[in-house]
Amino acid sequence: MNDRLYVECPCTSFPRSFARDYKETYRYPPPSTVYGFLLSWVGEEDLRAHLGVKLAIGILGEDPPVSRILRKQRHHKFSRTHQGEYPSAQFSKPNFQEILADVRLALRIDSMEETAAVTLSDRVAIALTTPEHISRFGGLSLGESWAMVNGVRRYREADGDIRWLQCDDRGRIGLPVWIDRQTTRGTFRRFSLMEPAPDFDERAWVKIEAPTTTAKPKSKPKRYK
């Protein structure tokens, strides 16, 4: 049990990739978000530093309740005529966002297929035992920047039973595993939620890897008569 982490976040949101004016949230933490959370915790800014790591994400207790809030959304136009100050009355509008409350997670990390000299598992162990050896900045958030966690520690049996997310091609839960910040394109997988069981199921592992991009053939320039 001591290889499992306990993460508690009182309020957060995992906006769906294609949400716009109405910001829906994924009901469960995406692997891409959990991976980014772990990188932030150990002070790593390079998203590709620990590719190959495997994560297992479990839900403690019941599914987090979903609430809807009204927030202000700003729209800034950048052009020659729209520079400098932006009056709120002209460039703001209300929109709705879904949030999750009382999110409690159990996490496992497997760094056997990493190529980094110091693996993510090693760095997480350092962050737990000797946090003064970790160099990082900013608050530790799970999801959006405002969604700061209450804390991270080792999992205890008193924390409750764990329902692991398992990879399932026919599962009804679709979550992003990798998001490219430059293109905003991502890799998605389908999951299902297991029932609590005394033994860990290997199907809960999901590998964090960037998609391989193939170079597009160069098109010949058009000739005009």
C-alpha cells in the first residue's frame, strides 16, 4: 500500500477539450492533468522529461458532485485598433462553468519504462521525504491554476476503498492522455471505473507518451500560366 499516493483537492475543474462558452468538466481527472500535476509537484517544466511513465488513477469515495457557477469571461481583441486598455463593459461577458467538489484521489506511478536518469518515481519519493531538495515555484494545483490541492501524502487504508480507472476500448469514459500545448491536439483513451477490489488490476495502468508525428510530404508549387 505504501506505493500509493493520496491527493485531496477541495474544488477543481477539468474542462473538456472542446468546451467553449459553457465550460463542461470531465467527471474524472484525465491522465494528462495528473501527469502535469506530478511534474509541477517535483518542479519539472519540460512535459517530455518523463515520457514512458505509467500512471494509475483511483477515485476515493463517491463520484465528486458537479456544480455550476457563473463567472466572467474576457475576450480581448488584438489588432491595430484594439490595443492598450480593454474596458470590462466591452470585452467581458458572463458564462457558466462546471466544477467538482471534494475530489480525493489515489495514485500509483510506474517508472520502469522511463529513460530519464532520475525517474518520476524517484523525484516523487524525494518530494515526500525531503521536500527541501525540490526546487519549484507557484501553488500546487490539480486542474486549473486556481484549483490548489490541500496536500499530498502516502495512502492509508483509513482513506477508504479505491475505484481504479481501467483502460477499456468500450468504456464510456473518454479522457485525454496527452495534450500538445502548441497545436492543442491530444491523444484520448477510453476508460471504465472498476469496483473496489483487494488486489490491484494491471489494466489500471496508462502510459504517458507523446504521439509520433510524421512529416507531411512537401507539395509542389503551383505554376500559373
